[in-house]
Amino acid sequence: MLGFLGKQIIADVAVKVTADGKGGHAFEYSGTYAQRNGDLDFSKGEARKHTVKIDFAIADGSVDGIKFKPNGANGFWIVEKIHVGPKGCPEGPYKGDQFKSVTTVAGGKRLHVIDTNDDGKLYRYMLRFDLNGKTIVDDPDTTNGGPH
């Protein structure tokens, strides 16, 4: 679902987290700007011209008890892709001014992020979840639009 709020576009992104049968987890994403693997592209269409409020939601059918980390900044790590760590992933909470107001809401079932979406860069992000005392992670890419 896509909505407009002034010069801000709302991008709803559902993430379904399931057991993969090998002791790990599988992730499946859906939404207007989301590919099934979780890659987000805000460089095309109406999104490229606006700030984007990303509303991540844990989808129905996900493993019981999974929630985003209660501290939003700990639930959403992101780094410019050319600066990923040795494992190819973000290594800690975001430091910068491109992504703002990261908050966990709805009892951990939703995570909101404001992306100013104006630098045209490719980022690697990581969603971080709590499940039965363990941290579960997934790390897709996001592509920003250029200057507004």
C-alpha cells in the first residue's frame, strides 16, 4: 500500500519470517518498493522525488513470538554498501543523517524509518529481531533516489 503525506511517501513493507527447516530462518518481503528478497528501490517512480517513510511490519504467518528489537536504532542497521564490514553486513546502528526517526511500535510488530532519499546511493540494511532470547537478522539492500 502506498500513501502520500506532503512531500513524504509512505512505503509499507511486510516481512514474513519463517523457520527454514535447517535451524535458521527465511525472510520474504512484499510491498510497492520491495522485492521478495527485501531489496528496496526508492530511485524510481514517485519515490525518487520524495522523502520515504518506511513502515516495516511483521507479516501474518511469521514464526510465533518474533518482534523487532525494542530500540528502533538496534532493530535497523544500515550503511552505505561500499562501507559494509568484512562479512558484507552493517556492523552497528546507523550514524548519519540520511535515515532518521527509527522507532519500534505496535509491541514490536512494526518498525518505522524516515529515509530522506536524496543522495542516490546504494545501502545495505539489516533488520534485527528478537525471538525467544535470540537475535535473528536479515540484510537486504536499498537504493536511494537522487537530489530532490
